[in-house]
Amino acid sequence: MIFKESLNNILRHSGARRVDLKIAELDNSVQIALSDNGIGFDRDEGHKGHGLKNIFLRADRIGAQLKLDASKGHGAAVTLVINKT
């Protein structure tokens, strides 16, 4: 659901013309990264929806680490790291 919400946000808000999905198996974890070349956004500005809040809650529920990199004019990237335990 984390990446479904992230893709939904890309489609609805980013204006991206490219989306990249990368999955890597590391020694003790799996890393999934989704990035786009859209308009980006400022995380410190208020957002009307609950999408960003929900993806962080979902990551926390499964014990994963979630990183969101975003800035205006530079697209956005969501990286989820799930430990293999």
C-alpha cells in the first residue's frame, strides 16, 4: 500500500514524465525505491491529504524504515528498507 499511495501521488500531483522503481536485496534487508522527475514539493508546507502521513504509518507498522526525499523543482523519491528477520 505504501507504493500504491506513492504512485497515486505521482499521478495526481507531480506532473512527472518518468518514474523509476528499483528493488535491491542487501545483506540483511530489502530496499525498494520509487522516484520521479516531477515538480517535487516542500515537505514543510501543509498538505491537505493524509497520503504522506499514511505511508509513514504503514512503514512503522511493519517495522520498516521509510525515507522521503523531495524538494520543489527536483522530483521526489520514496525509499523503503525492510529488514530480513
